[in-house]
Amino acid sequence: MLTVGRSWSGGSEYRFGFNSQEQDDEVYGNGNFNTAEFWGYDTRLGRRWNLDPKSNPSISNYATFLNNPIFYSDLLGDTVIGLSARSATRTKDIIQGTFSKDYHKDFRKLISIGANGMAFKPISKGDFDKATANLNEDEKALAQGYYDAINAREKFRVGVVTSNETIGNYIGNMGLEMADGTILTPNSTGADVDAGAGGGFNVKINGNENLTLIVMDSKTVINEYRIKTTRKYSPGLVSSGETLAHEMLGHGLTRHDENNRYTQWVNAIRLSNLYLRVASDGTKYRDGSSHSGHGGVPGNSDQMNKIPEYLND
């Protein structure tokens, strides 16, 4: 809110206030109310006008920034955010392509990008339940994962690149070390990511954000695919759809539990297998024996094909 003697009076051409949101001075006077795509924000109370569309039983639906506006920001109220408009569109296409059957169409419609071209629109619980009512157990679980990521309070940022595209716009000036020891720089390409991380990776950044980077045309051969009926190995390329499920929904949604990394790695393999059952013929599964950089997390077919408990809500 404005402080006497410390307010700026440079004219009305500057429209923005706290959290980079646009001021709406007609409501409470100069500087006392901001507006954004998913809320109206009272700067004097530090509260939103409308109920939070991403309800959390542990905090008031009128609370903002998890009651910590110094540490957190929330420009639009969205959480899954493409690192560019191109990445957002590619991510949307990957998710919708995973749910490609005709009876998936109601769920596909829920996967949409907001007006800024990068942030995914929140999904209401009612709309989600209606759109997934006729899906089978595997399909509902995978859909639940994307619903949870899109509606999560922490931000899930996704970059999707091709082998020949550089990743400067995706990691900024961060230096990220891959499982093979390769250090990624802004001049690194998707091919460098593919060589060092096998199609993509997920890391925690900025304290409360998840970054997933995916190589669309990965050339990485995964050696841990098995044929379900014979249990024989059947190496093959990893798809961008599997990588997104594996990294964002497997590693990303369980990355808060850094003390139990084995569980996180197992969940990532389970998400790969969940994707394979939903988006392909389900004849193959991954056994986790060569899960890159982790020394392998081998398991039998029953163990690795379980649906993680956090997707059974």
C-alpha cells in the first residue's frame, strides 16, 4: 500500500504495482488494488478478493504467496509454466498426444494455456472428475498427475527443445551438471542434454520451483525395456511423452521427499510404465535396471508397474 511521503507521482502512464500486477485504482484509490488473470489483490490486506481456485485445506482460500510475499511470487496464479510460448505449446501437445483416443477428448480440452501464452490454466476438481469419469484406472492415474502438476502451488517450469536448439533461454546462466558429469551452459544444445541425461531431466531451482527439460527428438536408446510376456530385453528410443511423465510427474511431483530418493526414482520408472500402458500397446515395461545416474533401481514387473500412491487420490 502507499506510504505517506513515499509514493511515486510520475504520472498515470505506469500501470503496474506489487508482484508486477496491473493496478486498478478505481476500486480503492491509487495503489490499493491490483488485478491479475486469476485474482483481485487488496494490497493493504495482502489478501485476494476471490476464492483461490487451487484450494489447499492447510491454508485460507484468501491467502496469497503462502503468506510469504518476500520469498514467493505469483504473477498469474498458475503453476505449470512453459519457459517460452513455444515450450508451452509443445508441452500441451505432448500431454494431449498422450491422451489421443476419442474418449479422451474431454480431458484433452482441459489442457489449455492462458492468455500470456506460457502458463497453463488451472483445472477445477469438478471439471476433472467429469472429464475422467469414463477413463480406466491407468488413464485416471496419469491424468491425475497432470492435474496435480498444473494445480500445484509450487511452479513446474517446462522447456521442450530439439537436438539442434540451444538451451540458453531455458536455464539462464545456471550451470547444471548431468548424470555423466557434463556441465550444461546456455550454449549447450538439446543434443548435449540428450547425451548427458538421456532425453531430459528434472531439477529443483529457486527454492520452490521444478524445472523439467525435454529433448523432443531424443536419440537415447533405453536398454531397460522388457517385453512383458517373455521378460526379454527390447532396447528402444524414449519418447517425449514418456520423458515428460517420467521427469515431471515421477521425479518432480515427489522431489519434495529428498530424503527418500530411491522412492523418487522408483516412482519415475512407474510413471514411464504408466505412460506406456496409456499411450502405447502396453507390451513393454521398464525394469529400472539402467536408470541413468542412479545405479539402477531394478524391480520385477509387478513392482515397477504399480501406480504410485500419490496418483490414487
